[in-house]
Amino acid sequence: MKALRTHAVGGPETLTLDEIDPPAPGEGQILVAVKACAINFPDTLMIRDLYQFKPERPYAPGGEIAGVVEAVGAGVTRWKVGDKVLSGIGSGGLAEKVVVDEGRPFPIPEGVSFETASAILMTYGTNIHGLKDRGRLKAGETLLVLGAAGGVGLAAVELGKAFSARVIAAVSSEEKAQAARETGADDTVVYPQQPFDKAQSKALAEAFKAACGPDGADVIYDVVGGDYSEPALRAIAWEGRFCVVGFPAGIARMPLNLTLLKSCDICGVFWGAFVARFPEKNAAHVAELFELLEAGKINPRISRTFPLERGGEAIQLLEDRKAVGKVVVTMPD
């Protein structure tokens, strides 16, 4: 089988398309013929050894797949050959076949494509946990999403609207603002490229405040970090919740006196650890996501698809922060 693998620390250009033996499922495992693998920002970090998880090389990046069960190991009762499944796997998805523990996958709902199924779990799973459990978002509240045109950001906009919030989408271009509006954002803020001096930071804070309204943002969902975080925090509401989701623009240095002045919270959103610690709660979240998908309240926006041999280009697109919505790698039939 073919697999796009990393053999040494480096960027997407270092990945090689290898011919390797297919894995065999062990006890309690299933072999999935991968049909689609969604690319996420952790994939850009892992191959550079910048992520908290560092798989042993060589390995294929790609932590979110959809496909068909091709074989089952001893003791497997939940799945049979031919079942269509989606799963988070951490890594290994940029390969034609992958072994998965039987407790990890979920069945693909009827009528949902492999591409769409591969693009649900990580972004929407992160966001339903982040918005409900960590941000405690309520109907009628104002949600400010930074980085609102990427896979996680657009999903946050969709879920915010599904939860009856007023959603402000902050993005880096008018093209991305249009994508956010098409996804349901009530208003948008187009921010300039960092770094910011003091005057630029203040101007961005004023832009956030103007968009959020006089009471500020009840929940700020920060997918980018860097110089964008502090201006957003200055636009937070009394007793607001600032959710730290990611920091591709860099780790922000926050003036903690603002948390006292606004009596607000800064909290982290680490979905992977949540899944490991509370699998039952995650399963309930996924069930709710499927209901929202069936009701048409969410629908992953897949802007680009790439064949397996061009999977490095897909990762590069995310690393360059040029992707709008999700990017998916598809496997040959």
C-alpha cells in the first residue's frame, strides 16, 4: 500500500510517498481502508516535532479519517467488514490503510460522503467541547471568533449560530470575511497582519469593541494567538470567557490585570485530552453533532481536495494559513 510519510524533522516538502506492507489488525482492532483524510493544524506541527505528541518515525501524518472496515481483529464485536466509519487517530491517516482500536471510530451517518465525514470530528468536536464545556456559551450571548475562516474557525461560527449566539468573525482578508458571512456570521472584523505596535493594538481592540457592542463579547474563541489575543481580551464582557484554542500566530502574552478589571476567565481548550479523559462525554457530543448535521445546522466547508501524492501541498496550505474551511486528502479507488 501507499503512505505519505515523514522520515526526518521538516516541513511538508520532506514527506515521501512510500510503498509499504499493509498493517494487520490485532486483538480489539479494525483495519480501515482510508477514503478521505482531513488535514488539521496539528499535522503541520507534528512533522516539525513542534506538537505535544511525537510519534516514532517513519509515520504518516493525518489524524482524522473516514473509510471502510476491511478486516477485524480477534474479539471485535462493534464492527464488521464493509462498515463505513470515521475516526480520530492522532496520526497515520495519509495512508491507504490504517489500524484503529475498535472503540475509537463512529459510524458514518447515511448519505454523508467520506470527505464530509473526515472533516467533522476534530474541528467540530473541538468546538462543541470548547463552546459548551469551556466557554459555557448561552443563547443570546455574543461570540467573537478569531481566525474564523479556517476549519476550526468556520466550524465555531456554525456552532455558535446553531447555539443561538450572535457571532462576530475576525479574519485576515475580505475573502475570508465573505466565507464567514456565508457560514452565518452576524458581523466581521478584518484585521491586519501582525506584529502590532501599541497604536495598532489599540485600534484593533476598538474595532473588536465596535463589532461586539457596548457590552463586549461574552465568549472569545481564540484560534490564532499572537498579537491578536490582547486586543480581543480588551473587548471581553464582564465575566466573559476567553477560550485559548490554538496559537499559529504565536503564544500571546496577556495582561492579567484585565482579568481582574473584567472579572473574566481565560481557559484552555484541549480536545484531545478531553476525549482521553471523558470518552462518554465526547461520544454524547459527537451524537449531538450528527443531529446538527442531519438538521442542516452544520456542514463542513471543504475548500480543497488533494490526492494522496499531493498531501504535502494540503499541509502546506494550512501552514501558510491560506486555507478557507477544511482541506481533505482523498485516496485512489
